[in-house]
Amino acid sequence: MRISQSWLEFEKEIGRRPVLKGTAQEIRDKFAELGKNLATLYSPPPADTVMVETGSFQGIAYRTYTPRSIGGGAPEKLPIGVYFHAGGFVVGNLDSDDLFCRAIAENTQVILVNVDYKLAPEHKTPAHLEDAIKIVEWVYHDATFDRADRTKLFAMGTSAGGALALGVARKAGLDQSTIPKNAVKGVVALSPVVFHPANSPVQVNVHDSPIIDREALLQCFELCGAQPDNSDYFIGLDPNSHSLLPPAYIVTCGFDPLRDDGRLLAESMESRGLQVKRDHYEPLPHCFWMVPTLPESKAFTANAFQGIKWVLSKMY
């Protein structure tokens, strides 16, 4: 399989193929360097479309995004989602996906809570998932969002953040949190982690794939202490719990070592009669949409908005 020409042109522009692997510091340095490459490609966000506020709960920082106006006949109360960023549990913060979160809030008319969960190697498992669960529980029980409809709560994440979104929904379904078993009404998982490479049924894009390859995954999971048998982080190990998951929108990429993680999860859910919507981008690498100038990124963004709206339409 050949990677898309648009991505190859991006690599040519920055003079390298970015792969986030090495020691924790090396991964962070490469992440920061990639961020500098990308910063010049983004336009400043509109100042008047989304209200952005920051805060913290039990030492966990968060940022909320609320649409300033309700359009298209949307109800006064808005669905509320909790978002977990990518980064292999090692990198990422509230700024990583800030523009994406703003766009989601504006274009899907939801309140979004972006979570700055703890990172490895300073914090090992289960600290990341515990932070995720704490914020979701707080949003459901206590957070003061005047326009939030807590009966329409969803979890959303990218890559490692996708594992957290799925993990939160699974924990709720297993009645292993303080929220009702059916409180999480939907999941949006973008290139999610579902298996550890040691037990993934399919091994693809093992070497030299952009952003991450198998070695990068193994390094990140070692840094965060996620063992191959940890079903809280790798829900592919517990297929029986998939029947407890809510409607899900899942995105996968063809040139990605996680390509089949999302596919196998979607198939497992569908085999249990659950509702799944999936978009697949065959010639593109992990989280390619971080490069906004790619034509495929524009298609991804439009499709992602539709996928989130689909999840919202399935809530009951």
C-alpha cells in the first residue's frame, strides 16, 4: 500500500518523516517540533463563536467549549461531551486539540470538556483512566453547566484518548463508576487504541509508518505501565464487555499500526447488534488530520462533524 501523495508532500515540506518514538523526553521533543511545523498552517480561531473557559477538578485541569449561539433550531439544553487528547499517554495537553474542540462545539452544537489528564512516565496506569473517569463522573453529577443536558453525555478521544473514552464507557457499563450504567450515551473514537501490539490479532504498518509505528506504541505503553493483559486500557481483550458500549463513531486510517484496532472493535460491536458508524481513510497515516492543509483533512473534519451528529441522534 502506498501512502497518499498529499502526505508525502507534507513530509517533503518539513524535511523528514515524523515518528514519535524514543525516550519520554525524545518523544516530547519530537512532538514539540512537529507542533512548531503545524502551527504555521492553522488560522486563528474566531473569537466570537465559542465561549472557552478553564478550570480544574481534584487537580485535573480542563477546558470547556460552549457555542455562543444556538442555531438551526437546536434545543436550549445542549449535549455534553468529554474529550481526551492523543499522545500515547506521554505527550499532549489542553492546547493539543484546542482548535479541533472549538470547531466541534461550534459545528455540532455541543458543550465539550477537554481534559488534561496525567501523563507518563511521571504517572503510570491507572492514573490516566482514573482522571478520565473522575472528570466524567464530575460532569455527570456536579459540574455547573447551565446549558448542559446530562442525559446526552458522550465520551470522545483520539488515539490513546480514544482508549480512555472507550475505557470510561466500558467502566460505566460494568457498573464500576459512580454514574449510572447507561449514563454515557455515545462514544467517538478516532484512531483508537484497542489492543496492545503484543496481542493485536493483526500486525500492520509495523515499521516506518508516520507519526507512530509498532516500536513507538511499545515504548509508550512501557512508559505508562500498560501491560498487554490490561483490559481497562485495551478493551479488545474483553469482547464480552463490548455489548455494554453505547452507539459509537469510529475512525480508522489505512497507514496506521492501529488500523485494525478500530475495525475489529466495530465488527465486535456490530456482531452484538450494537450501532456503529465508521469512516476509514485508506492511504493515510495515524491522525493525519493534524495537518490542516491536506485535502483529506478537510474531508475528515466534515465527516467527523457528521459522525458526532450521528452519535447524538442515537441517544435516548
